[in-house]
Amino acid sequence: MTKRGIAVGFSVSIALCFWCYFSDHVIRSGALVGDLMPTVVYGGLVAFVVAGFPLLRRRGGAGCLHGRELALVVGLFLAACGVPGRFVQCLPGSIMLPHHDTRLRPGWREERVLDYVPPQILPDISVDENRRLNGFVTGLAEGDRHIALGDVPWAAWARPLLFWGPLLLCFLAASVGLAAVCHRQWAHHEQLPYPISVFAHSLIEPSRAVYRSRLFWGGFLFVLLIALNNYACRWWPTVFIPVSLRFDFSAISSLFPTLVKGKGMTLFYPRLLFPVVGLAYFLGSDICFSMVVGPIIYCFVAGIFQTYGVELRPGREMALSIELFLYSGGYFGILVMLLYTGRHFYWHVLGRSFGRDTGEPVPEYAVWGMRVAMAAGVGGVLLLGVAGLNPLLAGAYLGLALMVFVVVSRIVAETGIFNIGTFVFPGVVLWGWLGETCLGPQRLVTMLVLSAVLMLGPRTAPLPLVAQAIKLLDLSGVDVGRFAKVTLVLVAVCLVVALPVTLYWQYDRGTPSYGWPRTVATYPLENTVESIHRLKAQGRFERAVEPRGLSRLMDLSPSWSHVTAFMVAATLAIGFGVGRLLFTHWPLHPVVFLFLGGYAAMHMTFSFLLGWLIKVGATKYGGARTYQRLKPLMIGLIAGAMLGRLVPVVVGTVRYLVFGELG
């Protein structure tokens, strides 16, 4: 690790913290960190190695990054992407907009639902409400002029940031620590493929063998030209003809009424996603088969239940729904299996972290990571105690939250699937297991607000991004332990930069009035109001709001239908995992339980099928040699798609900075 590499990595990461919200929501040129294969990282890497690096080398190459230094910069940049995306962008709206929505909803005011939210997690609007609240909603800027830094009502945010800042830092520290703990087991003991990290390494490796393949350039240019053509159609629709990557088979949907009832209509509008096709080529057949048939089976089952009046798919998020408990049970089952397969290693790491010599060789970075993760966990429990959650409830909440991030990281390492479109909200899971009377409105709304901030971004979560980065550095021969320690400092710096920058832009332009983060900001209080109505109708409200300690467990009243869904999914996920261990040709992978019939899975089904068929055809008719020869083609498809995703972002930024035009 060189000082120059660290300096460049920190520089581009801090620049991302300034640029991310601006690009996503101000000029709306495209998401820089929209999934676990961030456009700004992998598109930028492709642009550098294809155009920037050769140009610098022709001019003498002095000071040009290459090899390990370039891997270090990419790794730091990738780890930093977990901060300024949804992880930070969801915070301001989720805690400020409840003040605004309460003014618009008489039912909320009647139930005084905001009184149940701990004041330290919400901004203070008791003074100068027009500027602090209305300015946040509509923006303080006039016309094209931007506000000054001093125009932001920072005093309103001093109280909540003293709570949320350390809490977010605990989550980031736990992410870095757990990524360091899991790396040796996943990368070396279990030999997980890490398809995304291997793709990046193939572009960085000193031999640059992939660039000597005509198939690479053929796939790269083919996909890039399609992307550029389709982007040009936005500006010159009468000159260019768009290449449709979406197909319409809705005409045959009437032949599958059960799928349609199960909200599987998206399956009849498949999309061709070149990165998914390329990554699927490198995956095992069980993974591809599961991603192809999983959504179909789930939507079919959901349609059968719908026929009998049982709704699996949720209406409003963060409410009790069968589907959410199926997801959470699947996550839990996968967690059980990954802990089982790595039980010896994790046990020795845990023992070493307490200073006990276990007699087994354990890397120091794993021990260090375990200590950081445990310290962050203790800090998180203490902070949630400040918000009114007792230690048992706070520990359960944090455990479920970290379960989600660890499982997502594992699936990305094993499959390379970079778009996780399903959500597990720990507050809702505990709601279903404990019941409304046991929790009470204050604890329920607190956990739902926490979920709105912390759990909205599994597809941009810090932990899987850090895990990818560590694998890339390991492949490049960089010291993993030193990298993890530098990363811990980096994410803390990025948090300090990204939070005020995001607040500035939201007060300058106003918070987005549409989209997922805006909608989800209403769910915690709306669901709490419904819970209050049920408690009052059942005569249990007074008991639910009584200030009690562990005696609340006497009012334990699980929702058995949801608990059953959790247990069924967990049992099936564990069964799939055991099947893979016992039977060589077991056809299904537990990854199916991360997606089931989610929107992202249905969009990726066709592309997984295509990549799988190409792999099967190459292997069957050309053997292992043909399979190896086609690898550069698939890498080219991914590289072309990444650069194609970056072009609109760069062009949109230039258009705004030079001409003042959006888009």
C-alpha cells in the first residue's frame, strides 16, 4: 500500500460524497451508486483502463497508477460507495418529513403519533418552523441561485445528528469488521468465486491479457454502441433508432392466470441486462437455475394463495405481511448455513478476539475485525437505549439488521448478483414475533423509523461493498489487514462529509417529492397509527403504553401466521443448504430466498436464462476449451455495459455545469 494510492483513493471517495446526491437528485443524470456494482466505480475503472491508462502511457506514463496501486484506489473507492448512497440519503427525509406529513394528516394529529417518537431522533422545528421544515420540503434557493452554507438551519439538526451520526458510524464500523472476519472463510476456505471482484481484477491485472482478445473488444463495443445509441435517442429521436432491450410477451399472459394473480406480470416483460448475462456465464448451474425458476414458482404459489383469499404480496411496506416474513425467514436460514459451514473458523476467531489461544492459525485482521464489530455492536445497543429500546430489544434489532447485510454480502460473493430488490425490516419482524401490546407504540414507531433509515438500501449496503473491495485487494496482493484499517478511517471521513453535503442540497433544492425514500418516510407513522387503532379497539392500548420493563414479556402475542411464514422459509432455506452439502447435483440454491418473486428477480430472470444457455451450449458443444475462450467475450459485455451506464452520468453533469441544463 503506497501513500499515493491511499491519497488518490481518499480524494476520489471524498469527491463522490460531494457529487453523489447532486447527480442523483439535483441534476438527475443517473445514479452513481444504484446497486452493488456501482456505475461510478466500475464504469470509471473501464474508462480508465480502456482510454485513460493507454493515453497516459503514451505520454510517458509518469505518475500513472497501475497494478496494486490501481487496485488500492478502486478498493477504497468501492468501500466508500456504501456511505453517500441510500445509507445517508435516506436519513434527512425519513426523520424530517414526519413533521410535514403530520400537518397533512388529521388522523396522525388526532392520535398525536409524533409524541411517541423519541425527540432525539427527530430534527427540532420548535423555532423558525418555516425555514427549518418548509425550507427542507420546498428548498430555500431562489431560481438558479444556490444558497450559502450558512443558510442551512444547522441548529435544527444538531440534536438528531448527535444520535444518528454515532449510530451510522457503528454500522459502518461493524460492516468493515465483519467483512474482515468473513473474508478468509469465504475467499480461501470455501473458495467462493466473487464474480464482480474477479471481473475488476481481470481489468487491472498487470498482464492485461483480456485486452489482447478480439472477443473482449467485440463484446465491449457491441454493448457500448447499443447504450450510446439508446442514449442518443433521447436527444435526437428522429435521427437514431432505439434498440429495445425489453420484450413484450403480455399477449400470452392470459394463458397463465395464476401467475398474473400472483403479481407476476413483470415476467411477461423480460429485459436483456448485459451485466447479468456476463456474470451468469461464470456461475454454477444451480444458481442460474434457481434465479430462473424461483420467481416463476413463487408467483405461481402466490397466485394459488390469492385464489383462496390469502395475500402474500404486501400492500404497504413496513406493515405485517406474509412476504416480508418469508424473506426474513430465508435470510435467517442462509445465515444459519453460513455459520454452520464456517463454525470452526468463526469460533477460533471469536476465541482469539478475547485473547484466548485456540491453537489454530487465524489471521490477525480477522481478530481485529471481530473486536471492531463487537465494539460497534455494544455502541449500537447503547445508542438504541438512548432512543428508548431496552438492551434485549436493541440487541435483537441490531442482530437482525446485521443478519441482512451479512447474508447479502455472502450472496454477492457467491453469485455476483448486484441488484438486491427485497427488503427485510427488523422492526416489523420483531413486531410480528412479539406483538403490539408487548412492544407498545413508542418502541414500534422507533424501530420503524430506524428501519426507514438503516434498511432501505440492501442493494447499496456498505458491508457487501467492503467485502468486494477486500477480495479485489487480496487478488492483487495487497495487505488485507492494512486495507481494512484504512477503510475504517475512510468510511468515517466519508460520513462526516456526506451528511452535511446531503443536507445542504436538500435545503437548496428541496427534498425529492417522489420516489421510494419519500414514500417510505410515511410508513413508520402510518403503520403505528393503525397499530394504535387496533389496540384501542381491542381495549389493550392503556396496557401497551404503560412504562414497564421485562414484565412486558407477559403480554407476548406473536402473529402466528407471520411467524409460521418465517419458520417455513427458514426451514426450506436450511434444507436447500443441506441438500447442496449432501448431494452433488442438487438443483436449487438458497439464493432464491433473497429474491423469491421480487421486482429485481423478475427483471433478471431472462438474462440469467440467456447467460446460462450460452454457458451450457459452449460447454456441451465445444468443451472446456470453448468455455474458456468465451470468457473474454463475457467480460467485454460487462465492461461495455458499465461504461454505457457511466456516459449519461458524465454527459448530464457536463451539460449542467456548462449549459445549466438538467439531464
